[in-house]
Amino acid sequence: MTSSDEQGSVPGAGVKDRVYRSPAGMAGGVLLLGLIGWLGGDAIVVGDGRTPWLALAALILLVPLVLAFTLRPAVFAGDDRMRVRNPFRVIVLPWGQVASLRSAYSNEVVAESGQKFQLWSIPVSLRARKKAARQQDRVAADQAAERDGRPRRRRGGFGGPGGFGGGLSSHVGPDVAEGPARAESDRAMDELRSLWEARQKEASAQGEVTVRWAWEIMAPAAVGALLLVILVAVG
């Protein structure tokens, strides 16, 4: 699931960036950091011999990696460009340099040069897609029943397909969902495509694609890995 924090509503009217993150990834990251901190801190405080040093090296290695894959990923979509913050890179793509935004088993942005960049903070959930497809099928069936003047099937409770006895409801009310049902990540990609299509021709949305490596993540992780290897080697 993906959440978007939008500050503003009209593309091109000076709105701030819309931010897309994965709430599940962030929650998992907080839990993992808590677990790693608890186990590592306990080993450092009460461990003996080489154990505190091994625990310290493991913390230096694991904490940046957990941050990189859980709390760090985000997509910032503004009027003129999108900024993709992945675990080990930050990619800035002006809308004029975006060739397409693709959704399959993962979500990715394709630059005009042919480079592909995965959107880590907008993960694809096949389960959510199947749920949305089932919901859309139910909505289509209800709308068809409403057009034909037939009763529509209840969606749960006693007497419905999810309750006891099966049965139909003769009520056809205005609570039929409007518009196609979409998974959360697909809705986020739809919003990005709409902003891209609206802004790609603007003069302020032109420029070059820039890619920066996240040395603030990679350097401490490399140091932790090196320390861990040395401590294990000297045994």
C-alpha cells in the first residue's frame, strides 16, 4: 500500500511536492530498527569477549541497510520534475525527460534515454489488484442489474453471498461505486501519469536527468561489513 501526502491541488499552480511512501514499509522498518537496537544494545552492554565488537559492527552494517530499504524510499512529484529516492540512489527526472511510467510486477519510470528506474516507495500488490478487480466486477454486475431492473445480490450479512442462506436483495440504491476500482499503487501511478501528461511540455519542466549515489547509506554499511569481516577473520 502507498500513501501520498499532497500539499496543494492544482498542477502548475505553485503547489508543493506530492510525496509517495509505503506505510507498510515504514512500519516494518521501525519494527526492525527497534528489534536490531534491542538485540544489538543488549549484546554490547552485557556481552563479553568479542561479542560487543561483533554486535557494534553488525549494527553499523544493518541499521543503514534497514533505513535504506524501508524508511528512505520516497517519490516526490512536483510541478517541474519528479525526484525518486531509492535505497542507494536519488534520481531527479524533469517531466520533459520522462518517456513513460510503467506498472507491471513493479512500478518504474522510463527516461527518454531508455534508462529505467524502479519506484521502490510504490510497491505493486498483486493481492490488492485482484481485490480491486473483484470489486469492479461486483460494481459492473450491480450496474447491469440496475439498468435491467433486476435485483442485485447482497455483498454480505445474513442472506447474502457472505452470510447464511444465499438470497438476493431487491434494493438497488445509489451506493454503487463510481469509477473503476483501482489498487492503491495503481492510483498513485495514475496520479503521476496525470501530472506528467499535464506538465511535460512546459519550459520549466525541461532539463537533464541526474543520478546521485547515496554515499551516506553506502559508506557506513561498507564500514560495518568490513569490520564484521575483520572480526570474524581474526577469530
